[in-house]
Amino acid sequence: MISFSKNKVLEWCGVITAILYSVLIAMNIGAEFIGFILLLISAILIGLWSYFGKHKGILLLQIFYASAGIIGMIRWF
């Protein structure tokens, strides 16, 4: 049986949403708003992972990414 810890779920779900965000923005198909939502979700998930793992530098980076996601949603809405 496969066992997933809370930290692994946060880490990998954050990575997957970041990849999807990057692809959506790079494809330039008008899905920027959805991309910024994915960026925000990714930043929250990886931010939680970094907080629980005491990775302060990554946490600071995720705060910046979350801010960029919010700004992007406001600008594209």
C-alpha cells in the first residue's frame, strides 16, 4: 500500500499546479486568469510545505509568488 504524508502531498500537488501554470501561460491561449489561479494555489501548497519543513527561503519565495498570482488575477480580471 502506498502511504502519502501530508508534506509529500503538499509538495507534489504544489509542483504539479506550478507546472500547469507555466504551461498555460507559455501557450498564450488566453488562459492567463486560470494560470494565475494555479500559481496562487501552488504558492499556498508549497508555502505550507516549506513552513512545516522550516524552509524559510522557499517560504519567502512562495509569499512573493502568491502576491504575483493575486496581482495577476486582479490585472487580468
